[in-house]
Amino acid sequence: MENWSLISLCVLLGLTARWAVSFHSYSGAGKPPMFGDYEAQRHWQEVTYNLPVHEWYFNTTNNDLNYWGLDYPPLTAYHSLVCAYVAKLLNPEWVELYASRGYESHSHKLFMRATVLFTDILIYIPAVLLYCFYFCDGSSKQKVATAFCILLYPGLILIDYGHFQYNSVSLGLALWGILGLGLGWDLFGSLAFTLALNYKQMELYHSLPFFCYLLGKCIKQGLTWRGFFHLVKISMTVLVTFALCWMPFLSDPKQPLQVLHRLFPVGRGLFEDKVANTWCSLNVLIKIKTLLSRETQLFALTLLFVLPSSLKLLSKPTLWQFKLALVNTSLAFFLFSFQVHEKSILLVALLVFFVFRSMLPLLLKDGLLLPYVVTSLAFLFLSLYLLSALERSTEEELRLGLYRKLTQRWLPKLNLSRIIKWKFWFSLAAMAALSFTSVWLKPPAKLPDLFPVLVSVLSFLHFLGFIIYFNQVQLMEPQRKKSQKKTN
Amino acid sequence: TVMAAPMTNDQSWFYALALGVSFLKCLLINAYHSTDFEVHRNWLALTHSLPVSQWYYEATSEWTLDYPPLFAWFEYGLSHIACFFDKEMLVVPNLNYASPATVLFQRLSVIVADVVFFYAVKECCKCLREDKGKDLLGKPSFILTVLLLWNFGLLIVDHIHFQYNGFLFGVLLLSIARHCQNRHFEGAFLFSVLLNLKHIYLYIAPAYGIYLLRCFCFTQSNADGSLQWRSFSVVRLVILGTIVLSTFAVSFGPFIALGQLPQVLSRLFPFKRGLCHAYWAPNIWALYNIADKAFSILGVKFRLLDINKLPKASMTGGLVQEFQHSVLPSVSPLATLVCTLLSILVNLPNSNIYTIFVILSLLQPALFKIWHRPNGARGFLRCLVICALGSFMFGWHVHEKAIMMAILPLSLLAVDSRKDAGIFLMLSVTSHYSLFPLLFTTQELPIKIFLMLLFTIFSLASLKTLFRKGGALLNPLEVTYLLGLIPLELICEFVYPLTVWQKTFPFLPLMLTSVYCALGVTYAFIRLYISLLTCSDTTKKTKMQ
């Protein structure tokens, strides 16, 4: 079969899975008075449609910020506004000020789901396809298989089409940014990433690598003339994009400050928690950049020194809602970054699966158990089958050189790759058991939170392992010739 | 390469496809389900809570038991698992009961029952000639597996609309596979079981009868392929008869003993229905209806007909109703029966019933060729498809779902010869599109389009790869016709609902769909018919033996 038909089959399967998941419940369905993320998105449509721009981020008589006040950057607000115009066309009740609070109906759910699907098709899916075709090694069939696995990645599908969010927009834009950088279109890349940043402030976590990479590239070209000019061009692009996005808020200095206050609610004590996760996701992401450019390795090293403290902070998970979106963002990047190391796919499957597992309590609350079980099993099965992960997990391919040296001193006859395989199945079994117990068994009366805590402890242990592993890989590994060739 | 790895484990791709489609089916559990869901819930309830003697008399719900006894026993068996999910669904007066546990159980029962279908597909793949060394995606068995397991019609009819066709087609395909493997007794047994599960398969019973008689009871043919009368094996006929009769005895015996046979039969064959369903199946009668409509409109316009004398034609109504033709003569059940019989009998290859229909044979001398050349399992399959398609084309009160009876066996032929592949593409795309009105809810609109595209693109691309040599599978006219489905879909489901006519003529898109599809199905039928008449040259390809 030709490539185009294979690709279209993959995309169609991805779309089918997405829409099939959307048949199920969403966050906060039928749970007044606050409902959930679904209501938040609907409320933003209501606010942006009915109120003038300068009231969007302020607590006014018409805008109660305590009821899902806007706390995303302007681009999200504009997106809501566009959606609101369509909603108004279809049914004015959906966006009526006040009256529409907590509005729920079958047709409205359809409309909201359709908006997610639309942005997904427009932004995320083309980015994934291009990414796989430009930046993955292997035959074209291998590329299609990789794209297929990314498209069917259950975390994103469940959060966007089950729980309800627009992660595909910010992730897709950031991915376009990576694509731009990878293809050498630095201006386009920085434009796309700035847009991502202006869609969801969470993308800040990924901004440092972008910055480092671009700066490093300029330095390499020589900061005196060519590099400097390049730097100016890039910074102009970023500044102009920012200015355009923030234009309606620039008339009065109070406005942008209030927006920033909404975006980064330091007063609410969230900041530390967010930063903690920043470092984690950064650490993983940096790896791509090191493959792209040598300069940034210095930055990675500095970041590594901050690692222990950030790990410590990670172990105190608070504000589950926020973390979820976060985990999801970094996760998708995990997945992409793994494609650079396509040989260590065994770990991808496990890691992705694990992060995903940690979402279980939330998804249970949303009544999304069935799609959760089905999509996770399907994904696990697919990634194992299509990418035949287990067969490829030999020691060198997993880059376990360091551990080998370490263990050989103590246990000379140890077969590491076999241990890893056993560990894989053991982890899976543990996860399955935990999922099962948290769904069907009642926790003992003394420890009502036993299962969620167990899930997060187990997931955390895995995260920890992966972070150590990736740092090791990043530091120990010689430059890969192929990826270097591409970036040059 | 990546694809090479799965191939090392020879059959693993089959399980991957089966598991993948099962995952998809599980995701569809919450999707829309039609009244057939309630039909089957009601059957669960009545078989569970009533004695056998009441099964075919019970009429609390309007959806009375109208499948043969073995299916009732199947429901009876299911009901014993159902009580672990939700006991309330097994109460007969609980009409339209659809608690989440009920939905889960009923959906899962369909998904699990499809295991029979998986097994049957696997057995069918064994009958195919395997090209070694080919790319996995170009293997006939791989293509056949996808065409059957991921069949669009089965997915939407069983797992969204709600029915147990997968399981039933599993029995049918398994019986076909057994015949291909020369295990004729098993095949005959399976088919008689199938008849007692759902009597719609009676339409293809002639193919089975003739095939078993001609190719199995007559043990030898002459050198030129004609019948050798002396080779008739009475033993085989007796064993076959015993198998079939005993199956029927087990199924209908209790009801005969209770003296309920007339009641059971009246439930199975309700003759009070109209020629066409509320939504016309895309067959000859859809074209007949539209011609009638056109004549009556023209007649009124040119004052040839008096508008007051025309019978009030209502095509917009709900369930089952009669449709009076205005100009063309109204069609009676008997007429369609004759038409169906003619279309089937005219086409029976390998049959000695032709001696009875000498006149017909004289009308079509080409048939002699086929009569002289029994074509083995391939000919049998072809005959089966013609029977199914013929009955679909001319049958009384045919439902559009009945087309699957032709499409699934045709898939087996499609991976075997390029001519059939072309016919398969035409028929499957057209008739799958004609299933669209089954799912009329907005929520399912994207999924039916995605799945349809998925299946169509796969079948087009894979069959094209399989028959790479020898030019295009479809001629430009056929391609144009198929592409015409896209604007048709856009008009019917996107543009038309926004227009003012939606309120006054809500049936127009349905009519358009069924007439447009009827053209394609009729064309495919004619092509299949012609290929049957001219297939004497392909007799050498007796691969399926």
C-alpha cells in the first residue's frame, strides 16, 4: 500500500478513537455548583462574548473570577471568543450571561466536543505527522507506525475528549515550534512557540530549551555580525507576536499586570508546586536540544544541579487538577522526545503508561473508567506490537552502559536487559492490580486515601527512575551522527 | 524494520487486528443504540422469565420474539449471565429499560459473541492461497481479515445500531470455510444451525442445497465437467438429510410437540408488511418507487392523471407501512417472491434444478456453460452471493442491513480475483453508504464518516496493491459514481437540513440516498450476473478447492 493511504488510515483511526472517547462523560458532568473544566471552558466563552476585553481578567460585577475566572493567556480567551460566536449562532442560550451557568445538554456537549476535534485536526495532527516524517529515523512504515502510536496516545485523548481541555492546541503549537527549529526555520519556530506560550502559560516549562537552543545557535554563528542579526530577528518575531497577542491589554498598564496576576497566582501558593514540575519536564526536554546542539549541554548541566531539590518538591503532589494538565503536557513531550531515542521504546511504553496511570483517580471521578481501560490497554498493546518494544530492548540499545559498569562490580553475572524486561511486566502487573483495587475495592476505613496515595507513590517511583535514567543517558551518550546531520 | 518484527510471529497480526477492533467496539459501548437494543432486552427478559410454551405467545412488548428457536435459546443462555449485571433487565414489563449495567452487558455480549466470527475468519483465511514472501500488507489473508473483521457494516450495525450479526455471520463463514476444506457434513450442520438462529439466511439456502447436491452427493463429474448421473451417493444424501432434519427437530421439535408450530411460523414470517421499509433499501423497488413517483408527478402536470384519484402516498411515516403505487401496478408479496425465485434460480450454477427450468435455460444459452462446469467452492460462493444479492434486489420488505449477507461472502471472492474485487468495491462502498441513515444522530455522524472512510480507503488501497498488475480496478465511470457519494453526503446531511425544505420534505434526502445507491447496487448485481455467465474461462482457477 502507498504511504498516503497508510497515513490516512492512521489519522482516521486516531480520529475514530477520539470521537468514540467523546461519547463518554466529561469533567463535572451534572455536578453543581462548580462543575468542572468543561464548564470552565463554556464559561469563558460566555465571559469573552458578553464582556468588553478590559473586563475579562478583572473581578467586576459581571465577571465573578471565583467562578472559573479566566486564568489562561489571551490566546485562549480569543479562542473562546471565536467558539462563542459559533455557539451564539447555533444556540444563544449556550453563552447567555449568567443564565447559561452550568448549562448542560446533549447538543452542547456535541458542540464542545466538535470544537476540540476541529482544533485537533487543524493544529495537532498535522504537526504530529510532519514531526514523524521529518524527525524519526527508519523506513516509511516505521514512521507511520510511530505516528500511529503518538496519535493514539491515550493520555491526550482522554484529557481532551473525556475530561475536556484544549491541550492539543498548545501542544500542537509547541510541536510546530519544534518542527520549525528542526527544519531550520527559526523565525517560524519561535512564532509558533510564542503562540503556544500565549495559549497556555504551562508552555513556559518548555521555553527554556527553546531559548537555549536559539541563543546557542546565534552564538555559534558569531555574536558580532551574523549571529547578532539572527538574534535580533528572532527576538523581534517573539516581541511582535507577544505584542499582537496582548494588544487589547496594552492600553492601560493595569491590564497586563492583572492578566499576569491571573496567569501566575503567586498569592495562592501555587507557584512553588508548578516550578517543581517545571524542572522535571525541562530536564527531559533538554535532551532533545542537546541532540540538536552541543552548546545547550552546558545549560543541561546547570539544570542537573538543581535536580535533587526539584525531585524533592515533586514528591509532594498538591492540587491534582493543575498537575494533571501539567503531567499531560510534559508527557506528550516525553513521547516526542522518546522518538529521538527510538530504540528505547520499551521505556516509552512503560513511562507513558505510568504517567497515564497516575491520572486514574481523576478519570474515575469523571466517570471515564471504561474509555480509560480500553484506550490504555489498546495503547500498551499497540506500542508493544507495532514498535515491538520488548524485542529491541538489548542492553546497548537501552544505553545502560553506566549501570552495567556499576553492577558488574557487585554482581558480575547480572543480565540487565532481562531484569528490565521482568521489571516491565512486574510494573504492568502492579499497575493493573492497583487500578483494579481502586475501582472495585473499598479502602480500609482508617486510610480512605490509601489507593490514590499508592498510585501516586508507585508512579512517583517510576518518574524518579526515569529522570535518573534520562539524565544518565543525556550525560553519558556520545552525539548521534544522524541527528546531527539533520540539524546542520 | 518494524513491520518485519510482527511477521516473525506468523499469526500475531491476526490477533492484533482482532484485539484492535475489539478495543474500538468497547469504546462504542456508550454510543447510540436503536430500538433493536430494546428488542433484544425484551427477548432476554421473556426467555428468562417465561416457560418455553409462552415464548412465541408473549406480547407485552411490541417487539415480540420473531427469530427462530435456537436464537431464543441463545438469549436464554445470555440471560443467565445477564442476571449478574442487572436483574431488572430480565423483567418483561420493564419496557425500554436501559440502565448502564444493561447497556454494558448487552454490548459486551455482542463483542464477546464476535469471537465466533474471529474464529470463522481465521478458518476462511486458511482456504486462501498464500503468497509467500510478500509484504504483510499485501497478503491476501491479511487483506481478507481486515475486510471482514473491520467491516464497516458490521461495526455500525452490531456495535452502534445493535444486533448480533457478527456472531451469525461467524457461523455462516465457518460453514463456508468447512465446505472449502471439504468438511461438508460440518458445513451443512453449521448452516442448518444458522437457519435456526436467524431465518433470513433462507435466502441463501438454495445455493447450499444445489451445491451439496451437485458437488457432494454426486461424487464424480465427467471429463467435461458435466454431471455423471451414476455417481450419485445415496449414503451422503441420507447423512446430510439426517443432519439437517435433526437440527430442525431439536430447534422446532418442542414447539411442534406443544402444537405451536403455526404460531411460531406466523411470528417468523409476518406477511402484513409493505413492499418497502420506511427507508427504502437500495434495490430494484427503490427505482420502481421513484419511477412511479416521477410518472405520477408528470401525469398530474400534463393532466393525464387526476390528482384526486391517486392513492395518498405517504413515504414519510414511521415504522412499517404499506406504500401504494400511483401509476405503476402495486407489487404484491407473491410477485416479489416470483421475482426473487427467478433471479436466484436463473443464476444457479452447477444445478440440476435447471432441468426443471428448461425454458429459462433456453432463454439464456450462456447458462449451459455454467451448468456443465461446476466450479467447486468458488462457484458455490459466487452462487451464494448471487442468491443473497438477488433476494436483496427483489425481496419483499427488505431491510438495507440485508446487503451484508452479500458483502461478507463477496469479500472472500474479492481477494481471489480482480474482476470480483472491482465488483466488491462498487457494491461495498455503495451499500455501506446506504447504511448511513441507520445512524441519524448528530453524535454518530463523525464516527460513521470516519469508519466509512477508513474501510473504503483500506479496501481501495489494499485491493489495488493486491492486483497491481493489469490496470485499474474501477473504470472512470465507476469512479465518478463513487465520488458522487461525497457531494450526496454533503447535501443530505449538511446542506439540506439547513434549508427550508427540511420541514416540508424531510424524507427527500433518504429518498435521494436510496435511489442513488440503488443504481450502484443494481449495477454491481448486473456485473456480478454477467461475470457469472461469462466466467467459464476462469474455471481453471479452482484455488478454493
